Amino acid sequence: MYYAGLERYKYGSNYGMTYVSPSQVIFKRISTGARIVLSAMFPLEITKINVYQDQFIVGHTPETLIVGDIGSSLISEVQWQGSGNERFIFDTAKVCMIYNAGELTLVEYGNNEPLGSCRTEHVSGHLLSVRLSERPMLGGAPDSKR
């Protein structure tokens, strides 16, 4: 067995990261061995990775933001020109809420386009509610969003 990786890091005592390329990182939960691959769609270097609530992962590239749910292994990458002062709210299942400079953006895990955004001065995860409408397709195909 061979190991091919550029760099290896330990994130706290629970996670390990292996940079396979500048734009691809294998993120592993040490306790269970569960893995999730953060891969930038564009050839951009992943510069920063954070874990929130021991369940959600956020990766930064110079032009995009990668958000994911470690439990469901769903990853989304959206175009992003943030200031670095973003606030992430993970109170809703399947959706990450990102607040930056008076604008709230909703990103569904597994979808690489933002669901929407709005301007607001005050944000609280307890005051917001997001619901995704899913309907089954004919023939047993996967659910689609309206």
C-alpha cells in the first residue's frame, strides 16, 4: 500500500486532513474512520478549513466557499467574495446560512448554487426558518426541489 499526499495535518484531536492536491483535501474523523473529500470545482487552492459543531465543515478558496455536512457527506461549493468575517448558522437541516456584511445567503448541502439571499441587519438562527419542498418523481427517480 502506498501513501500519496502533499501534506497531513491533525485538526484538534478528532480529525485528520490529507492534502492530496492544493484543491483537494481528504477530511477524516479519527474516531469512526468516516471520510469526506473536499474538492474545489475550480483549480483553486483550499486555503482554510474549519469544523463547526463537530458536524459541519467549511473550506475557503480565494474565490469560492465550500460547505458540507460530515454526517451526510454532502458538499456544496458556491462563488464567494467574502471579507473573512462570515458568520455560519447551522440550525436548519440540509441548509447552511451564511451572514456577511448585512447579507444572508442560504446554501443547500449538495447543491452548488445558493438557494437565495436577502439583506438584513439582524440575524438569529432562532428567528429564521428554512423549509425545502421536495416531491417524488415518477418512476422512483431521486427527489427534485421546487
